[in-house]
Amino acid sequence: MAGWLLYARPWLSAEVTVPWDAKSQFWPHFRFLARALATGDSPFWMPELFAGLAHVADPQSFLFQPYFLLWAFLVPEPSFRTFDAAILGLPLLGGAGVLAWSLARGLHPLAALLAGLCFLSGGSVAWRLQHVGQLHSLAVLPWLLFALDRTLARGAWKPGVVSGVLAAMLLAGRDQVALLGVYLAAGFVLWRWFEGPNRLAAVRRSLGPLALAAIPAVVLAAPPLVLTALEAARSSRPSIDLEEAGRGSLHPALLLTLATPHLFGSGGPMADFWGPPSFAWPDTGLFVAQNMGVLYMGAPALLLLAAAAPGLARTAHGPFLLVATALVLLYALGWYTPLFALAWKLLPGASLYRRPADATFLLALLLALLVGRGLDRLLREPPPRAVPLAAAVALGGLVAAVLLALSRHRLEQAGPALVEAAVWLALAGGLLVVILRAPAARRRLLAGGLVLLAGLDLARNNGPNGATGLPVSGEVDWSVLDPAAPEPTLDLLARLASALPAEAARRIELVGLGYAWPNAPSVRGLEHTLGHNPVRPSRYVAAVGAEDTIAVPEQRRFTPAFPSWRSPLAEHLGLRWIATPLPIERLDPGLATGSFPLLARTPTAFVYENPLVLPRVLFATAWAPLDARAVLEQGSWPAADRRTTVLLEVPPPLAPPPEARPGRVRILAEDNIELLVEVESPDGGFLVLHDAWHPWWRAERNGEPVPILRANLLFRAVHLPAGRHEVRFRFRPFRGAIEELFGTR
């Protein structure tokens, strides 16, 4: 705990916050979850992004991760510091698993402590804090391996059930770390079955508990996996080929970060980074962020691994850990070795992911486990050549780093990092020599100093940097994502939206205001037509032009169906307000000057209002056929009065009479997954709801099920006969997914 506090202090004290994906993507989902739980609402549907998302199917939603569910339940109004504490708690949780498993395997307490410490602040665990989902998957993995080890050793059902629950938690991560973690766990089981002399007996003893473990694993993991698979099939998620996936490989030169973490300037500004790939090293064909290749586990860890190398295969699970480390490293290197291409073809699920460098998360776990075993080995029976081996690795790493810097003409820039790395290696090496030469009784006492040095080393070298810890207000102003922080543009839009009735259109669009902005409206309960999310409904993307994010103006892609902010789809979408960093006519060539009234000029944006926007709900007395392909590909909207005519892709069961009188609609109640509308229909017609259509929504008319028609390309409609009706829309994802799977609807 002391080591974790030393490492986590800058975040816990709010000196810095975990930036980038953690704030722009994961934080809004966490905030939405906490708000829904606090109000008794359902978090299954999220209306604030892309006109509505199936939140239950989004891997970023935290809905199937008990750890974050508990945080959201206990803290109904989370702050940045709360969320950062939750994120930093994941390395602590995983480190505790490493510690507990190491102790259970009989490692010396100091060795187990060092293993846990190296995990919680080493390698990708420290350098990729912003990848919250993958970090959660990794934190579960050591506990799963521990539970499987107990199950296999004892043939007991209790650890078997625990293994199944933990496996489900891992699978629910639905990311590449989870997938590789499942394969690692399966490999561990196979290894344990065949490593001992009584192999058949070991298999027989554990088959029952493992079969029992499969029950909670399947039952608990199936819902999120099925929901996400179905949603991904109709999403914008692009197909990935082997070459594209290989662009996320770990460059072999980055292995030098095991000895010197700041060699390439990975924690600084992008302009100063010279590692592969970068502006200074552009010929790699890779596409990975600068922080993804830092593997540093601390100078003591590197020297211990080298010194104990000859005996690691004779430690507890040593052979398995060594083989697994080699395979994971080869996978992470991607297209630089043949293993990744083989795994891509043979391992189910591998072809779903585009970045083999994500395997460095597992590499951090495996190296931490080996470091603990290395120290335990040295404390019990130091090998005769421990010092020369450690010296050779340290010196070899530094020399290779110097030569690389020379070859890239970066020695002057890399000099300070090399000097600091040499100091840490010298300190760790000197202490290691003292430990090895000391009597056995004093050796263990001195090992405590090595653990302390490792903690200081990791806190210093793997502490906050440009990827993992930035001030809230800096080059990127993350405070726009804080609902408690004043922001003129968002505060204005919130006031305007709150003054409108539920039936009115009140969606907004923020364009090009900066990296932190696309999901900022959702944190304040505003409905954004765009956002920042890697997976969006494919028809919505094709129609509206919704890219992965809208941080810069160039990312606002107009489409044939949405050629301008003055277009039929913008009006159906209920896009009432648009905020841009430039005059709107400069971003939308289709707009004449003065087309949209300038509502306000705030310090951050020009805010415009669309005077032609349609209501969120309306009553249509007529319908016209819609050719979706013609609209999406050519922008060919039917000529019709959009306030009285609904556009349908499938004819309704019964058309209203030609001279049908107008009806009235009123929203009686609503929450995230339910909407109750009162309708007066004198002669029959259609209730049109300009909320996103999704196959998991259901509708009832006066308590009886009725079909939801896809209306106006993206939205919903219900056919109504004459009379007064109550129409209830309900989001039913589990029922909808079952019917979709088995074709029962």
C-alpha cells in the first residue's frame, strides 16, 4: 500500500489527472452510469451521444464490471479525483493479486512484495493508465490465475466457482487484453495438467471443478459478449486486415525502454519524441501512440531478471512464465515476427483487434511474476554468475541505447535520460552486489532496501507524464468535461435546453472546439448529435457523417444525406443549436451568410440556432415512401411536408384517410429507457419520435404491442388508428437480442 501511495500521490492529490481516452471517452460513460444509478434510472440507453446509443452493448459502459459499478453506486456525483482514484485502484487491485498469488506459492514476502510493486507501477500498467478498459481486464487476470492454480492444485469446487466468475469478469472486458488473458489462462491450465508426473490424475482431479467454473463463466459473460457482437455487426467498426493490424506492432527498438524508460522522450511533447514511429523516425509503417512502447519495470527488476535467469526455470511456475513471456513478446512485436500472423489466422478473436502492442499489458504481469521469483531465488541460493549476468545486461542495454541514439543523431537529446538510467542501474547493481555477498541472515534484510529502491525508481520514472498525468487546465483544458466547472458555451446551451418542453427539439452540435469537447455535452446531460466514440451505428455514420470524434473542424464530414446544416436530416434530427470556433459559413459552404441567427458569441464558440428544426415528437397525417439507398448515396429526399408527412421504408399496415385531421401529442413521462406519449388522433395517423431507431426498442399502444416503423431514415414512428392513445416506448436489449439471435420477431 505504501508503494502504491508513493506512486499514486500526484493523481490522488489532484496535481494531475489521467488524460486522453480516460477523460474524453471513459469518464462520460462513468459519469452517466453514476447519475443513472443515483436517480434510479437505467443506464442501458444513452441519449446524449449520436442521438442515442445502446449503452448496454458498449464495452466502455462499465455495466458489466462490478468494480466500476460499485464505485458509481457509492459515489453518485463523481469528480475527476474520484474517477482517477478508481483508475489508480486497478493497478493496486492487480498488484494485490500478484502479491497474494506469490505468497501462496511460497515466495519470500519481500519477493512477493516486489512482484506486486513492479506490477502496479511497471510497464504498460503505468504508461497506459488512460486505457481504462484494458487496465481493468489486466487487473482481473492475476486473480484468475491464482484461482485456477488453487483449483488445479486442490481439485476443489469453491476456487473453481471463483475462477468462473473471474473468467466472466475478464471476458466482459471485450478488449484485446481480455482475449489474450483468456488464452493465457487456458495455457496455464494445460501447462499445469501436463507438467507433473501424475498427469492423468491431475486432469481427472480438476475436470469437475473446471466444468463447474464454466457455468458462471458462460452465464455471466454471454450477455455482454452477445450484445456487443450484435451491435458491432451493425456498427461503423471497420474490418481489419493483417497489414492494418500490424501497424500497431511494438517496434523492436522499444525493447531498450526496459533499461532506460525516457530514452525516446516518450513522456514529453510529441515534437520531442524521436522513437518509432515519430516525425523523427517516420519510415516504420506503424501507427501507435508514443507511450505504448515503454516497458520499464525498474532497474532492480531488470537486474534481478538477468541475475536469476539461469534458475528461473526451476522456480514455481517458472517454465510456464518464461514460455508465456516469450510468446506474448513475440505477439506484441507483431509483424516483426511470424507469430502474430500465425495467431491472426489460428486464434479465434485475434483478427478482431488491430494493435498487437496491447500484449505489452500482459508482458508487464508476466515480468512482475518473474521478478518476484528472481528475488526469491537469489535470497535462497544465489547463482554463481549472477553479478556478471546482471552487469552484462545493464551495460549491454545502455550501450545499445547510446549506439541507437548516435545512429539517429539524437545523442544530445537522449543524453540526460541515459545518464539517469545509468544512475538507477548503478544504484540497483551496487545494492544487488552487497546483497549477494552478504550472509544469508543479512541478505533478506538488505533485500528490503532493494524493494524500497524499486518503489522510488518506479515512482520517479513511471510517474505522471504527458500520456498518463496532466494538469486539469493545460494545453488541453479537461475542465470542460467537469460539470461543476463553469464553461460559458455549455452553460448557455444547458440553460436554453432546460427552458424547452420535452416535446421540443433540443439537440446540439459542437464542432472543432478541441480534443476534450466532443463528449462534454453528455456530462452535463445535453444531447449531442456527434461525440467521441470508436463504434457508432453504421447507418447513422453514413447519414450524418459522424466520425470517431469531432475535435477539429475538418472532422465535420458532410454527406449526401446531410449536405449542410440546412438540410432535411438536420431538421429531423432536432439539431437546434450549433457551436463552432469559426463563423458557420466558413465550415459549411452550403450556407448563405445569415442563414442561421447568431445566438451568442462566447469566449470559446459562435453559437447559432436552427430556426427550421422539427419537434422531437409530432403527429403525421400522411406518409410517403423513402428509398434509403437513394437518400444515403444521392441525397434524394422525397418532396413532402415534413411536419405532416412521415417517410417510411416499409408501407404501414393501414394508411390514414387523405383528409385526416391533425392530431396532438404530449410527452407524459420519460427516462433513459422508457417514454410515454399521449396522442389524440382524430382520423388516424402516425406518432413520429425523432429519437434514434434501434431494433431493441419496443412499443405498446394502450398496453398492446405494436411495431416500431423506421421513419425519416433514422428515427421511429408508430401507426395509430383514430382515437386517444397512450404509446409507450421501452428499450429491451436482452429480449431484443434473444429475438434477433433466434429470428423470433
